[in-house]
Amino acid sequence: GGNTKYLANNKLQSVKQTFFWADSNNKNITELVDFTASFLNPDHLGKMIAHYIVINETHKVMMVLRPYQYFATEAIIHQVKNSNDNAYIWHTTGSGKTLTSFKASQILMELPEVYKVVFVVDRKDLDYQTMNEFNAFKKDSVDVTDNTQSLIKQLTDNTKLVLTTIQKLNNAVSQKNKSNIESLRDKKIVFIFDECHRSQFGDTHDRITKFFEKSQLIGFTGTPIFAENASKNDYGKRTTKDLFGNCLHKYVITDAIHDQNVLRFGIEYVGKYKNTSKTFIDIEVEDIDKQEVYDSKKRINKIVDYIIAYHNQKTFDRDYSALLAVSSIDNVIQYYDLFQEKKEAGEHDLRIATIFTYGVNEDSDEAQDFLPADEVDFDILVEPETQYQSNHSRDKLERYIGHYNAMYGT
């Protein structure tokens, strides 16, 4: 009994869809006797069957939550029932946060003390993506809010689960609109924020919490902000804990690798700072901060040269594709333009493509309900003192998409 697992009993069930049960600290319970005591006791088994099995409407199969999803959901429910304090869940990317947040939302909206549950994403494309995923878990469980007025309607009618973007929520509590939702000030509304590290460090957080006086905020993130990696804005260096309180449950990258839910990393260090290989890169940039290093044209040029030189070796003669992750949209533009420049000069024949959201977290006309530009209150934008170069980045993105369409005939 040293490899006891559980599964959702579907047709053609693969052994890959069987899971170890674990405790709340993600330690697997593999022995049959221990598994029986923990998983098969009547209280827990009844709860799993009643609440933690989901029918995927798209694929018509049953999905059973994994232990870390179960413990995170239970922790959220306990927090909402017994406290008004905010909190967050730290679950690594690729671990199924959407299913966890859906199940938490579904259970919370049935609690008598909860008036509504509002699930908040930080980009419009995620609005539709999340709606489709939620509705795959339960048909017609949520409808997207097309604009601020449709959000206000859902906030004030009998809709129990609302899905919206942070920009539309921000507009709903603005001076222009907040009289329409004044009756909600003293209601217990639970806000669940997807990827809470991205859009919650400016004015928006304060506006939401000040207007919804009895609100409770639950954040999900795969990459929480700690003091050592916090960026400074008008509010200083604010961490995930500063905004959301205590972490209710953790399932970090090492847990996911151990469970084989994500692939292991093979890490190589290239360059001046930790060079264990005999590569031709030697970045001689000293006595400047990290961002200046990242933005150094000399460094970017050498990285592009390295990728061109070693791409075939690293991708097994192009059997695989490759991703390059950088620190900002400005960096994306620099890298892309340099790759294109070198391609036009005949230095490589790699197929290069990029995608990004222009103007990080900017309020679009659609989010603003087509307010004239001179009426836009830029104090309400999510990130204070962000350089909104949307025209520049939008033009670049359109040009890059043109390159992609020409390359693939789309």
C-alpha cells in the first residue's frame, strides 16, 4: 500500500490522471492505512463528493480537485466564515488556480453572510478566457460584463457571481458612477483577484476598499511580491502581504515539480555574473543597478548574438521552439527590432514573433465607456506614475502582427 492514489472514474481513464492525496503542507500520503484515515473517513469523503468534484462541460468528464486545491478552497471558506480579514493563496503557475478560484467562488456565493462574489481579472482578454473556463466547469455560471454599466447592473441585481476587469471595477467606484452602487457599501462582498500581484499596487486597491466598507479581498498569485522584489511607486514598496494580509495556503514551484505537475528546470548561467561555460559573452557593466544592466544595449545585443549562435544546438536542430522572457514591453521592442535587423542583414533565418498588451493595465475607451479623452481622470489609473506610451507600443504591436501574418500567410 505504498502508492495509494485516487481518481475521478471516467471512461478511458489514464494513470496520469491519478493523484496522491496529501496533507495541508503538501506532503503526500501514500500508505493505504494513512490514506484511508485521511481521505476515506466519512466526513471528508462526503465533502469531496458533494463539493469537490466538477463536471467539465466541454469534455464531459469528471474532475476531482487535487489536495492543494482542496486545502486552499477550505482555507478561503474558513477565512470568509470566521473573519473579515483579507488573505491570499500562493499557488504556482500551471497548478490549476482557475479551478481552485472557481470552486471557492461557487461555494462562497452560497454562504448566507456573503452578498456577492466578484471575480476580478486585470486584462480584458482574461475576462473572456476566465468566463469560458468558468462556464466549462458549470454551464452559464457566469457572464462577462461588457462595460462599466453592465457591471453596475450585475452588482445591483440578483447575480451572485460577477466576473469583471479591474478597470471596469475601478470605473464603477469612480465619482461619476458610485451613486449607482451606493446601496452596496455595507454589503459583504468577497472580491477574488486573479494574479493579485499585477494590478493591485496603486490607487485602485484603496478606492475599492474605501468604497466597499465590508468587502473582503482574496488574492491568487503564482508570484507574490516580497520586500526584496517589490517595486516602488507613490505608495512606497508594497508587498502582497501589505495589501492582502496572510497567505492561507502555499503550493510553490518545488511542490509542483515534485508532483510532476510542471516540468523541471535545466538552468544554465551565461555571462559575467556566473559564467560556468566558455561562451563568447562577457558583459562588462559594473557599478550600475540591475535595471540598467537589463536595459543595456550592449547586453541585449550580446544576448541576441548568443541566441542566434546557439539556437539550433539548444532546440535540437529546431525540433523545439523557444521562448524569451524579458522584463518590460520596452525590452520586448528592443529585442524584437534587433532580431529583425539582424535577420534583414542576413545574420540568421529564425522565425521571430512576439505578443504583448500595449500600455500595461491602461484604461481603454471600452473600459471607460467611451468617455471623451479630456474627461478621463488619470488619477484613477491602476499604476501611479506609469509611462503610458500606448500609441507607440500599439503601433509596434500592429507592425509585429503584420510581420507574423506575412510569415504564415494568415
